[in-house]
Amino acid sequence: MRFAAIAVASLLFTGTCFAEEESVYTATHGPNCRERSREYVGAWICPGPSGYVAEFHDEGNLAAVAIRSARQKPASAAYRWRGRGKVFGDMLEWRLVDGFPSAAVLRIWRGDLNEQGEEREVQELVVFKITSSGFCRVGSIDTRRPGANEAAQQRAMKISGEQCADQE
């Protein structure tokens, strides 16, 4: 009897130590998104899980994304880059811990210079850390790298120990 009580208590205690994690995918364009565009500036807000939203901006050569709770004011801080080609991937992967976003992964296309100083298009998976006070980029993974999708997902799963990277 005593052993059974200890076993049950042990299971209850260890059950609270492990967070439930899952990934949810939402569209970066489409009918669920609210259009906010103005002349020369494409802007829209798409819903995410647990009351979060992703704001997308595309001004032709400058693109940006911001992730926030829908209850927060529109973001003044955003991750920006020189957009090229498609600019945004079709889906945003949200990494949830106990039902709330802790990380996100977004495929982007951006402009960069090669070694000869010529403009080229780069496709990356950008990993973001999400907290109650905001979001930041923790890193980017070149999609030409073998296993890039898995590497981005692994980084998102270990987000709690990640530090924010400086804006490029």
C-alpha cells in the first residue's frame, strides 16, 4: 500500500515537470488574414494559436514580420529584411509549450550579395523566440543545407535557452 502511494505521488510530481509541446501551422496569406495594405505597401495580419497573430509587411524591396499577442498593440519592432522573389513561405510553424507559442519558424526569401558583390536570392528558415513581452530572431538556417527543416525545428524545440540575435 505504501509503495502504491509513493508510486502515485511520484507520477503526479513528474507529470507536472514535463511541458506538453506541439507544432501548429498557420497560413501566411489567405482568407483568414486581415488585409491592412495601403498604396505601395502590402500589409496583413494572420491569426495564430492561443490569441497570437503574425503581422506581415511587403514594400517591394523591404519585408518585415512581427509576432505578438492580439491583445498587445501593433508591433513597432519587427524583423526586417530585403525581400526577394516569393518573400514569405506559405506557412508559419508555431511551436507551442502548454498551449502557448514559445517559438516560430518562417521560410523567407531575401536579397544578399555574393563574394563578387552581385545580388543573389537566398532562401532561409528564420527561427523566432516568442515571450509574453515580444519576439526576436534567434537564428536563420540556409535551406540549401541538408536537413534544414529538421535543424530549424530542433532549434525551435530548444528555444528556452536561446539568446536573441542582432538584427542583420
